[in-house]
Amino acid sequence: MSGEPSTRDDAGSWTARFIALAHSPAIIPALLLLEILETTIVPLPYEAVFIALCLAARDRIWLFTAITVLGSAIAGSILYALGAGLADPIAAQLGIAETITAYEDVFSERGGVLIFLGGLTPVPSYAVNLVAGATSYPFWPFVGLFSLSRFIRFAILGLILYLFGDAITRGWERLPKWPRRVLVGAFLIAVGWWALSGLTEPPA
């Protein structure tokens, strides 16, 4: 009897609602759009959303990974096309003209390496994708390298969550209610600060 109120509380909690959202069909197009926006120029904490969804729906980890790679390929292609026609004005608008120039100087020799690292590392990749278009780097090798690097990055993250997700969620469920609220609040504040700082500060 003593466990019934707790069960009802958990069923009505934000955790239960988020789990339901992670399993809903609507999350797939939403995740695709979020990845497209994050890979272009919008500073969104995509990895945090990806991790949370994978923990909430471990049976969909590889689907989330595939959607992430698809969104990256679409966004990379958009930036490539923009770079081919509008690299200079876009770089000036974003305040990354010096970064673009630095990439252009080495792109002819190490373009493939830069594209691969741009997708593999957590640094913003839009400058590399713009330069790929501006320097007429072959389109299909560009898409292949960028997509492969994003797949490696998120497949490794997904594999870690698949293997250890149960232990992480069990540890979370064992926490009393107030530490969970504090952690969720801190997470939301960090996400808000991340997004606002990215929107108000010029790109490096």
C-alpha cells in the first residue's frame, strides 16, 4: 500500500511524460528539425536532448542516431549550397570572415580532414561546411565525409547509453525527489544560458 502513491506520483511526473514523448511518432520530425537547426547556425544543446531521449527510450537509440545523421547531411548540404553562392556576405554577417579565410588557406590540401573533424568534434561545423561550398569541394565526398563523422560521433555516444543506460536511469530513480528537482532546474538553467549566450555572442 505504501508504494502506490509513489507509483501514481511517478506516473504523473515529468519523467513519465518525457518517456511518453520519447516514444511518440512526433519526436522524430522534431528531432530532425532540431538537428538541422543545430548543425547550421542556431546554438542549441542537441547532445543534451539526444542523451535524454536515448535514456528515456533505449529501444530507439539507433533510430535517434539515424535521424541525427540525416539531419546533419541535410544541414551540411544547405550550408554547402550557401557557401557556394554567398560565403562572403554570410561570413561577414556571422562575424567569422577571418575563420573562413583561415580555412580557405588550407582547404585545398586538407579539406577532407577538416570536413571529417568538423563533424566529429563538438565545435561548430558551419564554417567548414560553408568553406567546402565556397571552394567547390566535390559535393558527394563532402556529404559522405561529414555524414560518416557525425555517425561515428553519435553512434559511440548511443552505444555508451545503450550499454549503461539502465544503470544511469536506476541511479536517477533512486534519488529523492528534491535532488532530482535541483538537478532538473540546474539543467534547464544551463540550457537556457547556453542558448542565450550563443545567440548574443558572435561566433568564434
